Amino acid sequence: MPKKIIAGNWKQNGNLRQSIKLTKDIVDSVKKNKYKHEVIIFPPHIYLGQTQNINRNNIIKIGSQNVSAYNNGAYTGEISASMLKDSKIKYCLVGHSERRHIMNESDAECSEKALRLYENNIKIIYCIGETLTEYRSKKTKSVLKKQIKYLFKKIGKQINKKPNNIIFAYEPVWAIGTGLVPSSDELLLTFDFIRNTVNSSDKKNGSIKLLYGGSVSPDNASSLLRTPYIDGLLIGGASLIAKKFIAICSTI
């Protein structure tokens, strides 16, 4: 199996002691077992420095869960892309469904965040996905197409110059934290559609990786990673439990 990406989004969870232990357990396991996959963790902002100290030898990659849509300035509480770059952060999530639907982030705001990250050479995991209502109304493809096309319309030049600086993560909103996962046939059709939509902007975009997220577990990781067009996994709840996350990292 080609090298895949295993990314763990810790969301707003854990304390300092738990974050340090979880990072150490993951780093030690990856170092010892030399997994074939690229492993990335996304701790809460306040613990980024402490987790980086544990990962001094860059055994894994560490990313930010969020970034400001603005450059440095009078934006109290925000963290800019240049600050992430200065802190040697290599990856950042953009457009997660919790940001879109709880914090009301629009496609326009998400595209501005992606642009700021491109300007600072930080790799983006750009999340897309439909709600349960949209899924039941058979609007999955139209929702995904809108989200992808809007991003390319706004920052297509940057993406086409550096396609490897962006990764798309398909996270059906109805599958996040629910235990529900699309069927194999649904995943194949959806990822084929995403692949074709991404590639239609520029032939170089065939190198852009696609991830799946939504109720990923050690029990379904192997079958998900064997699905055509899926280049890795974005994991929520299971990434908070070292044993489960390590089991997913060891999947072949």
C-alpha cells in the first residue's frame, strides 16, 4: 500500500498532562515501529508548544486546528498564519464542519484562511462535506462541488502552483462522532466525484491527496484505506486514545 496520511484532530479536548502523555505515546510508537504512513496530530492551540517539544526530532508532524483569515493586526484572540509559520507549524485544518456549522464560517472565510496559509507555505487540510439533510436530499455531489469550486475560484492560481500544499478531507457531517460511515459503494462514488472535480481545474492536481473523516476506528480503518482514491484518514474521537490511534497508524 502506498504511503497514506493518518491525521488526528484532538478538537477542544484534554489538559496539559493528557496532551503531553498522548503525544509521547504516539511519538514513541511511531519511532519504534516505523509505520508506513505519515502521522499528523492537531492539538489545541494552547498545547502546540509543549507537543512540539516532545516531537523535537520530527518523528511525526504537528498542525494547528485553526488560523485567522487575516494577517497580523487588531484581531483579538486570533492566531495568524505568519505566527504559525514562526512557530514552525507545518499543517493547518481549514473548513472543518464544526467551524462551518457551529462558528458559521462561510466558504469565503475558509478560502481566505487557505490563502493566508498558502502565503506562509503551510500545508492545508481543507475539509468538505454535506449535512444529514443534504445527504438525505441527495445533494452530496452539489454541496461538494460548490465547496471545491468556490475554493478554486478564489485561490486556484496558488493551488495550481503548489498542489501538494493542499489536501482535501471529505467529512460527511452526519458521520462525525455518530458511528455512522458511508457504505463502500457510496465512498467509491463520492471519492471518484471529488477526484474528478479537483482534477478538472488543472491536470497537476492529480497529486492532491484526498482523506476521509467521520467515525474512523481501528475496526474500519483498513477497509477505508483500501478504498480507491482515499489517501488517508482524518480522525476525531479515536485520536484521543493512544491505543486506538496507534492501532490505526499501524494499519496496512
